[in-house]
Amino acid sequence: MASQQRDYEASTLSFHQEEEEQPSGRDSPKCSLCPCLTYKDKDTGPSSGFYARSMVLGWLCCSCLSLEALHSNTTERCMPRGEPPKPGSSVASTSTEEPCTQPHSQDDSENSGARPGKAPLCFGWVMGVMIRCMLHMWSVILYLRLPWITAQAGIGLTWLIILLSASVTAITGMSISAISTNSKVKAGSKSFLISRSLGPELGGSIGIIFAFANSVAVAMHTVGFAETLLDLLRDHKVQLLNIDPENELQVVGMVIVTILLGMALASVEWESKAQIIFFFLILLSFINYLLGTLLPTNPSRQATGFFGYQGSILLENMVPQWCGPEGSFFGMFSIFFSSATGLLTGTNISEDLKDPATAIPKGTLLAIMWTTLSYLGISATIGSCMIRDASGNMTDMGVWNGSCLGPECQYGWDFSSCRERGSCLYGLSNHYQAMSMVSAFSPLTSAGVFCAALSSALSCFVSAPKVFQWLCQDKLYPVIGFFGKGYGKKHEPLRGYLFTFLIAVGFILTGDLNTIAAIISNFYLCSYALVNFGCFHASLSQSPGWRPSFCWYSPWLSLLGSLLCLLIMFLLNWWAALIAVLLILLLLFYAFHKKPDVNRGSSVQVGTYRMALSYLVSLTNVQDHVKNFRPQCLVLTGPPSQRPALVDFVGALTKKMSLMICGNVVLVSEEPQAIQESENHVNWLNVRKIRSFYTVISAPRLRSGAQSLMQVAGLGQLKPNLLVLGYKQNWQEVQISAVEDYVGILHDALDYNYGVCILRMPGGLSPATQHQAQVSLHRQPQTLFQSRQGWRTVDVYWLSDDGGLTMLIPYLLTHTQKWARCPVRVFVSSPREQLEDKHKEIHSLLRRFSLGFQHVTVLPELTGKPQETSQKAFEDLVALHWLQKPPPKGNLESTSLNTPAPSGYISEQDLQANQKQSEWHMCLHEVLRQYSQDAALIVMSLPLIPRSACPGALYMTWLEMLSRGLTSPIAFIHGKQQDLLTTYCQ
């Protein structure tokens, strides 16, 4: 067994390389895809490879042999989901995706038969997650806006802003850690996580927003880079040639983003090496800044507002001093929060991590901790040694006019004049390059700004196209599919890079870092809210599949984080938050309407199951009531695609309001094939937009199978109460036992307390194109019940009171969109002397039922003799199943035979006993041809007789006489003799 395990692991590691057959060392041959199993030794012990679910060209190597193979004496290979590989070709050599694994040892390569080659790029938790997240969080906001935010909000509120942002990111980080440690994380980053927790629809919508936010973030970091570069050029009095000063920022930004595009296209490996250099340069810039705060001051530095660590400056800068249009707590928060959006940087390249489940939690949370401490430290230190306003003029030193009220007065400076005029150029409130001025060596701090901008921009440039590519692979949205194509061995999304580049260029043209930062903050908060809610919902669903190894999370803390993100969104900018929410709802509506053909095992599915189970159990204590009755139909469709008219008829009655079950009774020998085709039939129903269950049951005969279905179909109160089946069009050609079985099903339904409905279409229920074994989803024939009927009538022959089902079915049908214009005509029968009274009675009853039926026709009782043509047609039908010889034509009153007929056949005795019923049906057929030849649909009370009153062939003769020769569909209906319509408020 150990050797089998090693063989399997070696094969699993090298499934993307060409396989070479190796001798197994056993007498029986091994399966070429799963070497751990042999045809002889089928039932093996547990193996980790069985649970890897590695898909190779549509072949599922999960347990290799099916249950049927293990339970029988037959042998089989791995069961294919698609076409098997061609003989002589490598099964897995065409795999398009390389797993992130360590380089194979020589022994492993030999065991697996893999060709030695270069191992794919893999990162650990430090390089792959922590450093990347820290570089993203140490953005240009740290260098260019944190001192300014400290001046506006004061050290106290700035710390509150930082800690509030850290709380949001920490909670989201723990949620991400829980989701990522629950299962293997693949490409797609946060979109992958959300789609696997909340479903592909929500994952796709938030993925688009996240990818868009990352693209805009490229513009933010590029503008920060360009802003610093232009400030340096101005300090050295260098002016760019032939460029309008108002457009310098945009031009420089576009040049920089073009360079970033080339760097991102150079591969992730090159970008990762650059990140190491950026990381150490940023650390050096921090050390340079801290050394600068400790150096003694001089007049030139004091003129710019730097006086070293002073308690009075610390106290002065502790409180806020708002100024400008953005001067508010949430205005500052919206700008700062864009720097706290890098916690998902590690998940963006999860496919390049050695162990994402371990690396993502550890790297993300440590990155949040270190960056939060750095932001707090820089805010406190720069707020302790630099004042808000300074002129930069040496002439303001030593000036004392008695009215100096600023913190600089006690140090021999007076910046009151520039403060009053609002012309101060330096200080925390006025100069974005305050950290560079404080640093011991300002070029090194500028280099830190450049590194922070480049690293963050590169991170966003790499992640956004990968998210776009993942969305394209799931085919959720058709427009973006063009950008998902991969190129090269690593399937790099080059088109996605170009799309990200275009978005970044569009926002660079605005040239306002604060505006871009505020936009990004809203989108990131929206996506964080969804991540937290996904973790909460997955925990709340209590799914057995939710088993995260990261135990330091709380579902209620995740819910708090989600609500906190939503609250902050609307407090920052209510209209921008509303736009973001509406955009997500729009994308969700499209995705749910499209119903993507992907199954992620999400918590939404678990929640739906639990909710349905809870409601279904609660219904067991609810008693049936006439006001809540609805037809719940068990439809004997066979394969649904072979009887589309029957499916559409019942689908129109039950759509979005009641239960529909399509039942297929097959012979025992046909059961395996029928079960295998079940998924195709369900897909056919879904494509046709029929909300129905589908079930298969095997039985030796149709009647026994129908009996089983009627007994076991449904669950609790959610079980059928109406049996719907098609008219047996070929009853005259089949054996008499088949006719007896068909009529027996009707009697069985009534015995099981079912109503009965038989639908006959003029051309039959099975179009010739549908008699095929294979179901085609694209072959969707148009039927009468799918087309608009205009003003054609629905004629209801209410000839027996069955509780109201015969009236309820037309009412439900005419309340569908396609049949809404059809007027309903009601026909009843009455003795001739009571015609007028009966008309008033039925008209009044229909008005109290509020069915909306206005046309009532009272027919005199059919007591006369039928026409000769009707009697001739009846005799011809009887002759097909006559016991001895046909009766004399035109004479149904001939002497009876004392010998009883065998089961199903018609005897002279049967004709005499049911002569009046036979003549009544012949006369009723003449009425139908007179009144309803052009009706869109005829609904008639199904003739009901005791079980032993007449043979099945005679009963089918009656139904044939009623419906033959009609150009309109006819539905025979009989209820359960229970009131389904009421005129009282009971």
C-alpha cells in the first residue's frame, strides 16, 4: 500500500508533464490515470490523491473506479466526463495550468515518469504575502498625505482614523484568513474567495468592482509619483520642455504608467525581485526620517516649521484644525483609507504561493500590524516636531510685534502674517513633502516615495488583470471575455494589462490625488463588506464543508466588520456609496438572470437548503384550507423533451406558485440509462424555463410505476394532489392490457386522493422531431401554450361538480401572460324547463367566485339519439376491441350474451349496461363540434364511472368519441370532490 501511495503522489505531482508507462510490479495491469488502483485490487485504502479532485482533460481522478465497478465483477477504467484522450497520446500533457510546487527530486521524477524541467515560481508567506501587503499599504499616502492629515485632524483624531482603518482591515484580514484556510485557494484572489463562499454571482460582481478599484489605484500611485517628481524638479528649478505647467502632472503620469505597464509585462518573477529592492529602500527612508527628527534644528529648517521634538508642539497638534473643502473627519478618513487597501495583495497572486492556506493568514495579519504601527509612529513623531503653518522666509525670525499667537512664537519666529493671508507655503498643513524636509537626507525619502508608488502601482497592475481573467474564465459577463485570454506558458492576461492601463490613464488625466483616493476608498470598503459578510454567512450556514483551520475569527466580528464598512461608506460620501451599491445590484441582477453554469458549493446554497428544510418542516403542522389550495401536479411526461406540450401546459399552471414534478416510468432494464440522462432532462427543463422537479422510477409496467410515483412523490405538505397525463393516442393499436393499465391509472389516482387531468393535443403530444434518445438543449419546439392566443376562447364544459377544479384550471391559465386575453365561456347542462333559472344560478355563482367568467351557456340535457355518423364512428371503435363479433350496425339493443367478457374487452353485456352513457357521449361530441371547433382550449369534466362499471376499452372509446376530429386541445379534468372554490370568508 505504501508503494501504491508513492506511485500515486508522484503521478499527481507530474500530471502536467508527459507520462511514461512504468511497470507496476504486479500481475494485473494498473489504471493509466490512477496507478494506485488495479483492476484486480479495486477496493483500496484511503489516499490523499482521491480527494485532490485533479481534473485532467475532463477525467476525474477522485476514486478512479465507480461504485458499480466496486460492487460488481466487472472492471473499468476511470469514468470520463468528456472525450477520452486519443490512443498513444499523453493524458495530461495538454494541461494548461502548472501547479505551484517545489522542484521535483530526481527520484520523484523517475517514479512519475516526468521530464525534468524548471519548477514554477512559488513564494512563501514573507515574500509572497507580508512584504507585498506592506509595500501596498506603505503607499504614497504615507509620505505625501499623512503629515497633512495630522495637521487637519490632529494627532488624536489621526490615530483614531488609523486605528479605525486598522480595525476594518484586521477584521477583514481574519475573514479572509478563515475563508482561505477552509479550502485550497486558486487564482482570482478575493473574487475567488467570495464566489466560493457566497456564490459566483456575488463573487463576479464584487470582482469587477475590485478589479476596477485596483486599476484606479494604479492611477493614484502614479499621480503620487509624478507629484513628488515634479516637486523635486521645481526645487532644483528644472522645468520640463514645451509642457504647459498645468498639464505637467498628467504628462509625467502617463509616461510613468507606460513604464509600469512594461514592468508588469516583464513577468511576476521580475516584479517580485523589484519588490525586494523597494522594500529595503522604504525601510531605509523610514530610518532616514527618524534620524532627521533627532537631528538638531537650524534656522533654515525652522523657517519651514521644523523645531525638533517639543512638548508644546505636540499639545498644539493634538487637536484638529480643519480647513479647506475636505476639512472633516470622514473627509480625512476617505483619503487615508486608500492606503489600508493592500491586505488582499497576497491573495491576488494566490496561485503563485507555495501554501496559500498558511501564507495568507500569517502574512496578511502581520502586515496589518507592522504598517499600523508605522503609521501611528510617523503621525506622532512628525506632529511632535513640526508646526502646521510656516512661511519659509528667514525674515520672520526674531520678529515680535506683541500679537504673535502661534506655537512658533516661543522659539523666536512669527508666521502670523502668512497665516492670516493664507499664503504659508510650508508646515504640515501646506507642504505635502513635509517628511522629506524633516529627513536627514531628503533624496533618500524621495526615493522611498518613488519606491512606495512603484511597488503599490505594480501590485495593482499585476492583480487587476488576474481578477479580470478569472471573471472571464467563469463566463459571468460577456463583454469582458475579450480580456481573459492568456498568453505564454503562464497564461498571462496581456489584454487585461492593456485594459488596466487604459483605466489608469483615464484617472491620471484628472490629476487630483485626493479625489482618486476618495473614490478608491469607497470601492474597497464595499468589497471588504462583502468579504466579511461572506465569512459570516458561511459560518451561519453551519455547513459541514465549512472547516477553516484559522480559528482566531468570529462570525459575529465579521458581521460587525461588514456593517462597519457599509456605515463608513455612506458617512464618507452617501451618493458614491449609493452608486457602488446600485452597481453591485445591477451586476447581481444580470448574473442571477443569466444563471452561470458553475457550481461552487457556496454558503448561499447551504442557506437555501436550510431555509427550504425549515419551511417544509413547518408546513407539516399547517392544515389544508380551501383558500390556500393550489394544484400541485405530478405529470407523467416520460422524458420531458418528448412531450413538450404537456410540460408547457402544466408549467403555465404552476409557474412560480405551486409544485410540478415530471415523472418518468421506465423498465428495470432501462433504469441505468434513464438515470444517466436525468441531468440532461433537468437542463432541458431549465432552458425551457420550466420550474419543475424530475424523477425516474423503474417498474415492470407503467401502472405499477405510476402507483409508486403517486405514493412516494413529494415530501410533507409539498406533495402532488393532481395527476396530469397525456391522452393515449395509440390505444387502438396496443394490446388490451396496456389499455387496461392506462384506465387503471385513472382509477388509482382517485383511490390515492388525486385529481386527474388528461390533455389531448390535435397533433399528439410527441412531435416527430422529439422521438430521439438523446436530449438536445438547443431543440426547443414551440407549442400552443408558449404562444399568445389573442382573443380565442377557452370553453369550459362544467358538466359535473367535482369541487371546482374544472373551473380553477382555466382561471389559472388565463392569468398567464400568453392567455390573458382569452375570454372564458362556461357551458352547463340543465333540463329544458329550467334553462333560464340555471343560467341565473350559474351566472350568480361565478360572480361570487370572482373568477371573471362572464359568458354562460346552458345546454339542454342530452337525452336524444345521436346522429348516424356519430353512431357509425362509435361502432367502428367498439369493433376494435369486441369480444366476439361486432353488433349489428345501427342496433345497440341486440340481445346480450350471458358470458362475461375477459378483462378489457367489450361485450354485448357492457354495451347494454352503458347504452345511455354511450349515446350521451356521442351527442356531447356533436355539441363540441358545434360550439367549440375554433376554441383555443376546451376544458371538460372527465367522465367518472365506478371501477367495474365498464371495461377500459369502452371507457377509452368514450374519450375518443368526445375528442376526435377536434382542432382544439382538450383537457379532461376531475377533482377530488373537495371544495376548491368558496364564496365565504372562512
